[in-house]
Amino acid sequence: MRVLLAGGGTAGHINPALAIAKTIKEKDKTKVIVIGDSLSSDIKGAQNAELDYIWYNHNKLPVPQELSAVAIVNDIKEIDAIL
């Protein structure tokens, strides 16, 4: 099973999305990957929840050295090949 949880606009979406992702992972042992574009909310939240993540770096920002993403993509079209 593949599950994609998406949100956007404000950071208010990330906590509920991470809680759902963590519950799915714990109950079904399903591989969950968080996809986010905000290092400060989406990616930090995934790291704190100990979930794998893909950083959607559409602004082509410098990549922090400590980032341990499954992948870093600049184009949303790249994500399907990773999943």
C-alpha cells in the first residue's frame, strides 16, 4: 500500500499529517514517506517523527549538509519515480 498525505498553505497541516502517517506506519508497517517543501516545518516535522522524507526543493535552495532525505527533487514530476 502507498499512502500520500499532502497539505499546503500554512504550517498548520503538518502536525495532523505526521500523526496520521505515524499511526499508519505503526499499525500496518506500511512504508510512509513525507513529501514537503518547507525545511522548517515539513522536513523538521518528519525528522522529529522519525519518518522518511523527500524534500521538494522547488526554489533550488542550498542543501543543508545534515539533511538525510530519501531524495531531494526540484520538480514534482520526479517524485513518482521515487515512490
